[in-house]
Amino acid sequence: MNWRTQNTIYSFFPNVSPGYKIVENPRNLVHLPVILDKINEMETVVTDQNGKQLNLRGENLTIRYDLREIYNII
């Protein structure tokens, strides 16, 4: 088992057999505060349960991040 530290935004198990299209819609989203002017780069890596990068074999993959600006109300 791989015990290295990593940041995980979302994790799920596909509910279809290999070769079928996976459509995953996260529920119960939690928005956490971040300082957007401090973010200048984001990298996304899709891995298996062992942390090994997946070979998507040329298939398209769409990932959407939902970043929202919030205002401090005093």
C-alpha cells in the first residue's frame, strides 16, 4: 500500500464495467476558502487506487473545478 502524503480533491469507484463511459456527478459539495491570487498553477492527475497514473488510451476526459468568489460580510 502507498502511504505517501497527497492532496485528494475527489475520489470515487466507477459503477460501470471496463470499456463503458463513466459519468460521475459529485454530491454534497463543500466549498473551502482559498486565496485565488496565490494560485498560479493547478495540476490534475488521474490515478488508480494504488496511486498509479491511469492510461486513458486517447479517450477524452473532462474535469470541472468550481471556484467561487466570496465576500466577507461583517
